[in-house]
Amino acid sequence: MPIDPKAKLTKKSTNTRSRAKKVLLNDDLVSQYLIQNPDFFIRHARQIEQMNIPHPVRGVISLSEWQLARQRNKIKQLESEITLLMEQASANEKLFESLMFAQNQLLQATDLNDLVERLNIWAKSLGLVGAYLYLFDDKWQLGTPLNYHHLSLSSDKFEFIRVRHLQYGRQYLGQLNMTELNLLIPERVYVGSVAVSMLGQFSDLGVLVFASRNPYHYQAGQGTLLLEKISEILPLLISRWIMRKT
């Protein structure tokens, strides 16, 4: 029986289209189909129960096991995020309490020497060596009759520390060399790390230093919010007892 060439051509075209459809099928089309047909898994529940999913550790697992594992991982992730948020909230609460306590203590100071002493006591209550406050002598009237020369610091002498540690910010957390320590902490005490903060909007009024014996207590990358707030409060309080140079 002779074969109709048209029928042969039609069959060939059908096979070509079929192969083309198979070639064009990809992850995006499958995903789109599943989204547009949400009842697919209901209609094919039996087949889905028999599906095996490749697993990097266990070889293959059932789809239901795979889904349960994903849910467990998601729950663990959510628990970790909640724990982190709780830790951050607790840290922020402690930070706020510490700041409020320091502010209340400093507001009760009767003069500048008392302010420095209260600042030092507060620092030691946090387990630090102490706090050190210096005012640049070209910005404040530190001479007679008040005699606050012991708080005076030449901005020129401080410049090498500013250039080395404070070119890109108003705070520095880390270690100082012996020359720097001799300038800022002349007492004969061991200092492992420091927190240095500039005073004034333009970092030109003075320096506040907190010192710790622990070399790793202050490190780059740590938060400086508490240090910043204390440094903002101090120039306002200092202005109660001494005047700025014009």
C-alpha cells in the first residue's frame, strides 16, 4: 500500500513540534505551571508520595521528608533571628540604663574637678582602669582664677595621635603605643586598650579617653553609641564652669 507523502510530512512535523516542546520545557515553565495550577499536588498526591529527592547526606529522601526538613530549617532560622533580636534589645536596654546613670551622676557635679572624678568613678564601676579628660588649651580659658591646668592639652602635641588614629572618625577603639599612652595616660598603670573620643562638633574642644587593662576590650568595629553620647554631653557641662576662648 503506497504511503501518502503528505501524511508522512504531517507525522514528521508533529514529531518535530513534540521534540521542540520537550526542548523548550525548563524550570521557569514548570514553576509557572505549578503556580497557575495550585491543585496539581492534590490531583497527583499518590505520585508525589512516591517521589524521591536527592539529598547531599542521605542520598535520597521522600518529598514529604524534604518538606519537613525545610520547615525545620526555617523554624531554626526564625528562632535564631528572634534570639538575636532579644539579645540586641537587652544590650540596648543596658546601654540606655548605663547612659542615664552616667548622665545623672555628671549633672550633679559641683565643679569641673568633681565632674572628672565622677566620670572616673563611673568608668571604674564598669571594670575599666579609669577615664581621662583633656581640654585643648587654645579653646578653653583654663588659667587663673580657676586653675584647671591639669586638664590642659596642647592640640599640637595631640596632632600625631589624631593623624594616626582619628583621620576618618571622631572615635578610636584599640591599642596605643607607649608614646601615645605617655601623653594621654601618664599614670604608671598597665593599659591594654583604649576608647578615644573627640569633643565638640568639629572635634576641636578636647579628648575623652577610657582605658582598659584588657587588650581586647576595645576593638575596631565595636559600637560607639555610648561613647558618642557621653562626648556630646561633656562640652555642655564643662561650659557651666569655664568659658570658651573667642
